[in-house]
Amino acid sequence: MSKAPTLQAASFAAIESMAALQEACRSWRREPRLGLDTEFERSRTYYPRPALLQVATRTGNYLIDPLRLSDLEPFFALLREGDILKVMHSASEDVEIFFRMAGAVPRPVFDTQIAATLSGYGHAPSYRRLVAEVLGVALPKDVTRSNWLNRPLSCAQRTYAALDVAYLLPLYERLAGELARAGRDTWAREEFHGLLDEERFDPDPDSAYLRVRGARELSRRERAALQHLCAWREREARRRDLPRGFVVRDPALLAMARRSPRTASELVAAGLHRREAARSGETLLGLIRAALEAPENELPQPGPARVDPREHGALLARLKRIVASKAEALRLPPPFLAPRESIEALVRAWRVDGRKQLPAELTGWRRSVVGDALVAELERSP
């Protein structure tokens, strides 16, 4: 039976002054590893707004209030300290927060969610479930839907925030040991390294159209219009610090690309809000005209050819069975070992494009574990 969190796990020290931060950071520099978490809001902004930074050491939990501290450089310097391991759970968004705040990603990192997946605990287990299953502690239900930017924070919020880091280091101890015994620690390091790619935080605006559902069905000229419109929206969302959909929603962009409107009223008919049409209509119409007038050699190339299930369905099924068999033997979730998209990309490379190369998602440690077996099946199959 799971036990309740200890009083020590739920306790914390609040850091709300520069003197307290400097003193804490001097102490933390002597630690071999730190547990880290963040609370933030981004429901109405493009960039996440940090609301609380949590730190766990071997002896206590700390809550740093970024709304009360104008200078966090002592903490940022610690994040860049290569001799201190930063332990996080589902670290992708936390790494982005630290990148936005500090201008660099924390290194090195250990993600307990990835480590747990590699250790046979299922696909992307939650922190709460992992603490219960690995450590036998039942955490209270979270309060993440509350507004973390409001001050003062409630007692429940602060306790939740402390508990959110309190068990990261014990989880690390258990999971690091399991990974080492299974010979998967190098796999884990490879996965952790992928979290630190800074390019993913500022994607190329000219590639934003590829994320719009329905872009594949457009003609090349329509796709050029969508590319121009999406690149403009991406830059505007960043400049205004608004979610992309608050600037223009995807369906409106798609409709504008298809209809090639020539007036502000036609933009509105395609789904653009009247206020945005008044504000940016001329710019958008100019982008659409530029796409209509662009020479053929400047239009976006067609996307990857689809893998026809009627032609390649049997082969796809065999490859998926290989993945399922390997995943079961390794106690790994099949989508983690080889996502469906990567299997289709592999078939496309071999049978449609003639490139005969592994997709990036099947390289690294996955190549010897499953990639080579998939290639062997492709080479065997008629």
C-alpha cells in the first residue's frame, strides 16, 4: 500500500530575495545533482511565462519566485554548471523555460520520464504514477490548473510545488541503477541529449506551414500562399507574444491559401477576424499576391509521397509486427521504440523515393535494436 508524503518532502524554503538566492546557490554548487521543475503559464502568450522555479537537493526543497526577483543570474550560472546533474520529469517544457530565461539549456540533464520508459514502466508515465509505483508514495492530486502567476500563492500550491520536486532525486537513484543494470544507460543519455537541441525552441517560420493539417492536399501554388501566411503568423505571434491561434487560426490560413482572396472582405469571408483584417489585411493580401506571381521554381516542393496502404499494406504490417516483437522482448512501448511515422518513412525511403536510408528516428541506439531488422525485412521482401 502506498504511503503519504513525509512532512520533510512537503516542506520547503521560499527564496524571494537576492540575498537568499545567492546563499542558496553557493550551497547548491556543492551538490552532485539537483531536482528541478517549473510552474508557468502560456495559455494566452506565445512564450511561456515562468511563475515558480522549484529546486530539490538531498536535504530540502526550495521555491524560487521569479516574480519577486529581477536578477536570477546566480541560479542561471548554476544551470550552466556542467558538473551538476539536473534531474527533471518530462523535461522538454522545463528545458525551454530555462532556455528562454537563461539563454542556454541546462546541461547535463536526466529525465525521469524517459528513464522510466526505458526501464519498462510504460510509455511516458506521469510523475505521480512513477512516485507511487517506484517509491510507494501516494501524492495528492495536483493543482496545476490554478493560476501560478497570482500572488500570494496558496498553501496548497506551494506544497504541491515542493512535492513536485521532492522525489526527483530518489527516482533518479532507482532509475539510474535500473538503466545501468539493464545496459541501457547509453540509450538514456542519447535520449536526454535530444532534449537539449536549442533549434526546436525557435523553429524556422518558413517551415511553419508544414504543421498545418491539410497542407499536403494543396497545390504547389496554394502551398506557397500557405507558407507565406504561416511564416507571417509565426513572426507576428512571437512579436506580439500571443498564441498562434490568437493571431489567425489554422482553418482561416488554409481557406485563404485555397481561395486567394483579393480584398479585405474576402479575407474575412475566409475566416480572418475583422480586427485582424483591418490591422493586417493589406500585408496578407500582398503575401497572397506574391505567391500567385512567384515563378514555378520558387514554389515549395511537394511533400513526401504518401505510402499507399493498398500497395504497401502487407509490408507495413510485417514491419509493425517486428517492432511489436522487439518492443515486447525489451519491455518498451512500440511507439517509443519505432513510431508509426518512422515506419512509414522507412517504407517511403526504400520503396517510393529509392533513397534507402534510415529515418533519423531509427538511428542511434534504435538502429541495432530494431532498425537493422526492419531494413533486413525490406531487403527480403519483394
